[in-house]
Amino acid sequence: MQQNGKIGVTTENIFPIIKKFLYSDHEIFLRELVSNAVDATQKLKTYASLGEFKGELGELSVTVKIDKDNGTLTISDKGIGMTSEEIDKYINQIAFSSANEFLDKYKKDANSIIGHFGLGFYSSFMVSKKVEIVTKSFKEGTDAVKWSCDGSPEYTIETVEKADRGTDIILYIDDENKNFLEKGEIDKLLKKYCRFLPVPIVFGKKTEWKDGKSVETDEDNVINDTNPLWTLKPADLKDEDYKKFYQDLYPFSDEPMFWIHLNVDYPFKLTGILYFPQIKSNVDMNRNKIQLYSNQVFVTDSVEGIVPEFLTLMHGVLDSPDIPLNVSRSYLQSDQNVKKISNHITKKVADRLEEIFKNDRTQYEEKWNSLKLFIEYGMLTDDKFYDRAQKFCLLKNVNSKAFTFEEYKTLILSNQTDKDGNIIYLYANNKDEQYSYIRTAEDKGYDVILFDGQLDVHMAGMLEQKFEKSRFVRVDADTIDNLIPKEDSKEVTLTDRQKEELKEAFISQIPTIDKTEFIVDYKALDEKAQPIQITQNEFMRRMKEMSAMQTGMGFYGEMPNSYNLVLNVEHPLIKNIMREVDGKEKEAVDAYAAENSNIRQLIDLALLSNGMLKGEALNDFVKRNMENI
Ligand code: ADP
């Protein structure tokens, strides 16, 4: 038999389009062809199990071979093969009818539809000047056939001799793609795309070191693991298996903290294992670690759009034939299956975290530092996750005690509610720098949260919105009585003139600190309270912190750090200074202040307890105090 034909396609231009638009990465032709070979093999196994194929299955591996002399790359399988009718149906007609459809639609939105067309086999033309299919069907009494096409719509098909059942796809690699004839290149691609395919993929022979050089052995070089861990039953697996698989995927990584084995059949198919890595710092926030597979064929390692943003911090594999391949990210996000999958994963992750929290709180608290960033990230970006995670998100105080939101509220409710009924959450972001403020708060019986993580400023902002009648205030944002005002504060009864004089006395003695300004404030506190304190307004400070983290808030970022110098006008020392400067002109106040060692001493002590006394000013302070001993 010898038949010449013209493929049923109205346009002559399909091949240039395939070359140009079909896939951005040429290399994926190999994935497509090897997966076809695997599919054909799997189908044969199915027929055998159904009794529709009664012959010998034999050894069923797929072989990839390079022939440099002839410039060919051949993918061979021992699967179902094709009869000449089937070639006509599956290769000549089906593919091209969808190509027609493709051409119709591609004008509008090429990316969004590419993945919907079974053009897998035709991707071979991206790298070949000619492609041959030599195939023999498993069906008894059929002839082997050879189909050949040089990238024009014309093909030939003829009967040939072929001993074994199955298909050889022979690619005559074109001049621009000679790299696909290199052993190293094909080896790399097979390991990338075919590492977990369910049928053994053989590429050459295993090598070993002999007499100082690598020599080929007789043993087939199988490049894949046909039963990767995620395809096995969780009940049959031990922790060690999961840990080992993690090491296989990410050699030299720290042990994962824990993992989730996903296994859904309905309404979509999804299997996989997701690992929580140990996160030590933001340097570790390594994205693109989750690998996406479709029936064990590697698709991509960039899962944005499929997995919620915060979950891209996780590692592992996802396998779902229901995720459309080769489509644009924007298309993916609107795909209903992808949405369902994404929600399912979020739910499973929340379930797992809650389970560990409930079953082993000690372990959970130990791992909190690694989990924190991840959970906070999720809560900040995903409302559904917030709702779940509010049960197991922890607040740690400066003494390293951890509380759930509920527990913490119970802890502080009675003592940290202000006169207007607001619950005040006090926090510190640096235990050492804010030490004296923390102590003052603790002396009052208050509890102080440690918020020293990257996302904690954002968390404070969000929790304020979510919690009812609650505010988050940093311990150094105000004097202790004003942090949680319990009763209306005593009024300050100074005249404007008195305020002016007092301000001059202190401002004239404050050392200059780069990008820092002080605003004098007056408070009628208890006479035993501290005479002078430095505080920083919560709102202004948060604005500056936010602007440091993101662009577009430059205005706040440019502003100097503004601190309040709070004078306790009820304190005897301050009262005394007030009397001394009463009625004096500016110059006279300055002269008095320069001579009065108390003023400078009070300022320095306040700066010191705020970690702001540095350099020359600190040196002066030490010297002055040494002299007084
Ligand atoms: P898809 O695999 O998405 O259906 P392809 O263009 O890759 O699209 O293949 C078209 C059809 O050709 C397949 O559905 C299959 O019936 C047939 N085919 C391709 N490769 C082989 C093979 N190695 N053995 C048997 N049949 C094959």
C-alpha cells in the first residue's frame, strides 16, 4: 500500500503557527512525545487487564535514542500502536480539525486556548524538518505502517515491515535545534519532565567508572521512578519515606517540618504531597519549589495562579490532570477547576495545621517561628484562610509564652481595657531597645506581645480591623497611663508662657540626632511617675514602617523620626525647673539650662532608656557621671 494525501486543513499556514505560537518552550516536544508513548503503553496494559489483548505484554519500557549520524531522535514504545486507519483518524484528521479550530480562535486569544487542543504530537515539528511514525497495532492481522511528513500539509503513508508491536516516532531534527541531539541535553530534559512517569523510560546504558573513565555497562539506564511517593497510599508510608522523598526532590535541604498527602478523586482529581519547609528568614522564602504534574508528567515549577500566593512558600508536588496545561496564567486563574483545587489546598493546609495544633500543641509552639511567617502571610492575603487560622495563630509575649487570639483576649481583658471599653494590645518589636517600657508595663500588670517578625506591623493593622473594639499600641508609644487610659487624665494647668519657658529649657539641651526631631509634650502624671519620657506616636511610626516596606508612601518615608519628649509637670524636679525659669527671657532660660546639670541628666537618661543615646552624647554622659562618683 502506498497512499499520498493532503491533510484536511483549509489553511497552508498551520506549521509556521505551530513553530511560533504553540509552545514558548521548544523543549516540551519531548514531554509530549514521551507522554504519548507512555499513554499508548498504559492503554495496552488496560486492554490486557480487560482481556481485550491476549498476547504477551513483555517488557514495556519506552526508549529514547539519539542517532547523531542521521540527525535523528527516536522515541519508541511497545504500546498499542496504530493501524493506518487510526493514523488517518488520530493524526491526519483529529489533530488538524482541532488545528482548524485553533486557527479560528487564536486570532482572538492564542494563549487561552492552546492547551485545549490535542496538538501534542505536532509539537515535534517545532524542532524537526521531517517526522516519521513507524507503528504496528496490537490488533492481530494488521500491517505496520509508516507515516511521513516534512512540515508541509502533505504526508505519505505506506505499509512497512516492523517486527514488534508499538510505535517509533522518528524526528529529523532541524538545523536550528541541533542541541536536541546532545546526550546531555536530552538527559536533562528527561529528568525534568519524565522523572516520575509510570512506565520505565530508558535512555542509553548505565555507566560506571572503570580505569579512571566512565564506560557503558549492559544495564539499561532507566531515568525515572515509576511509583513516586504521592501515588502510593498514605497508610503504607512512614515518616522516613516522606523525608527521603523530600531529600530526593530538594537535595541538601533541611528536614521539612511536616507534610500533607493530598488525594482527591471528586469533583476533580488531585494528588500530591505538600511540605512545610523550615523558614529561618526571608532569604528562605524560596518560591517555585512546588512542582506541578499531570498524570506524573512534569508540567511546571511555577504554580502561581494554581496555588494561593502564600502557599507558594511550601514545597512538594501536585499532580492533577484537571489543571489545563500550556495556558496563560490569567486564564488559569479564572478556570473553575483551578479555583476549586486552590480552595481545596488552602482548606487542607488549614486542616493540617489545626490538627497539629490540637494534637501536639508543644510541637506546634516549637515550630511556631518557622510557621509564623507562612500563617501570617496567609491570613493577610486570604480571608478564608484567616477565618480558619484565627483558631491556631499564636501571639507570643516578650516572655515567650504563646497564646491563641481567644486565650490572649481572656488574659488581658480585665486589666487592659481602657476607659472607653477598648481592649489595648501592647506590643514591643525589640525586647532590648524597649526594655524599660516593657518593664514599666509589666509592673502595671500588663502583658506585652513580641511583634518582631517581618509581617507583624501588617498583622497589627489587620487584627485591629478584625477584632472588635481593640487597638494595638507599641509600649513606647505613650506614657504608661496614656497607653491604656483608665480615667480622664488630670489637666495640665500651665499657661502658654510657662509651657514656652519649660520647652526652651529642655529643647536647648537635647543633643542633635540625625533625622530625628522632638516635640515637647506636657502631662500631669503622678508625682512619683517618671519626670521625663520619650515616646513615639503609634500612627506616625506605623506609617513610616509601612513606607519603608513598600514604595508609594514616600511622603511618610521622607519625614524625620518624630518623638515626643513628655514632661511630667507634677514631678518635683520639673516643678522646680519651672519655678526657676518663670518669667525669664529665651537667652536667660538657655543660660540657666546650660548650667543646670539636672536638665541634661534627665534628657540623657530618657534617651538612654530608649536606646537613643549614642556616640559623643553617650561619651559625655559617661564622663559626667564618672566625675560625680
Ligand atoms: P493527544 O495525545 O492530546 O490526544 P496528540 O496529538 O499527541 O494528542 O496525539 C493524537 C493521537 O495520536 C493520540 O490521542 C493517540 O491516539 C495517537 N498517538 C500519538 N502517539 C501515539 C503512540 N506513541 N502510540 C499510539 N498512539 C499514539
